[in-house]
Amino acid sequence: MKLLGTPSFQRSLLAAVAALGLVAACGDVDSFKIRSSGWGDTEPLVDWNGTLVQLVRVTVPCVAQDSEGLIVPVSTHMEFPGERVATLKASCSVGVEAEVSIDIEGRSIIYDFSSVTAAGVFTAAKFNGYVFTDIASSAPEIVGATIDRGVSTLQLDEDALQAEGRVVRANFEGVSFDETDFLKIDLVFAEQD
């Protein structure tokens, strides 16, 4: 006697149960939204909203293979709190790690230094900063990034940004900061057909 019908029905049921188990095991279930429309065709993403983004603190040339990172599902507003960002030690940085809060809002990455308790300087290195990667590869590719000079106070040069494909790098090497600083980077995503 066969239970639950055909083998294809059984596979579908097992896949649904496994997906539900993954969502339930993730802890912060508020980060995930299950929509009935998600079972059929979905609208293509136009930004990072709805994908998984990893944040890693990097210092070059001493890049550790075991660099610690934070991975989050991005919703309409996602924040990496300053105290968590400060725990991401750069592989060879000897300076103070900034307690900068980093937000992802649609097509922008925002660095808010208001929670910084002491002024500091990102130490000298070829690269000393933050790397974001769309690890789900579900958003459109990034074709560029610019600093919103209308709201940004942090003195970062445009050439400190590298954005292409699935990765955005912001090099803060040698940049001074205090609790009054703020930086907004606007991302340019490839047009979808």
C-alpha cells in the first residue's frame, strides 16, 4: 500500500516539509516572509531586498582565509548593529574597530557612526574596510556605486568604492571618523529584462 500517493507527490511534500523546517530552525523567523504568491512566478528582484547578503571586515594584504562574517536576509530595511560590526575583527588591523552601524535600504548602504564611543582612524593598509556579497546571487548584478554627497559627512573618495557583479567593497584606509560621521553609498543595479 502506497502512502501519500505518487512518488512525485511524496517528493513535493518532503520538499515543503524540509523548507518549513529550515525556516523554523533559523531563529529569527520575522526575517523571512512566506507569501502565497511565492509558490508560483515571482517578480524579479531590483535591489538587495529579498536576497542574502554577507558582510566581512577585510584588511589587505593580510587576508585571513577564516574571516568572520555576518550573513543576513535583506528586507526593506536591514541593520548590522554597531556592536556586532565591531566584533568583526580585520585580519591584521591593529587599530580600534569602529562601532559603525551599517544599514542596507533597497539600493543603498548606509554607514552611521553615531554609536561610536571614541574618535578614531582606520589603519593604513592597501585595503581596510567592509565587503558585501550577495551570496544568494538572486539580485541583479551591481554595475556601479556612488557616494551621496548631499547627506554624507565622512570624507571618502569615490575611488575607495569598488562595486561589480555580486560584490561591493568600501575602503576606509586612513579615514578619520567620529560620532558625527555618516556615509551613504548608492548602488546601481543592472537593468532586468
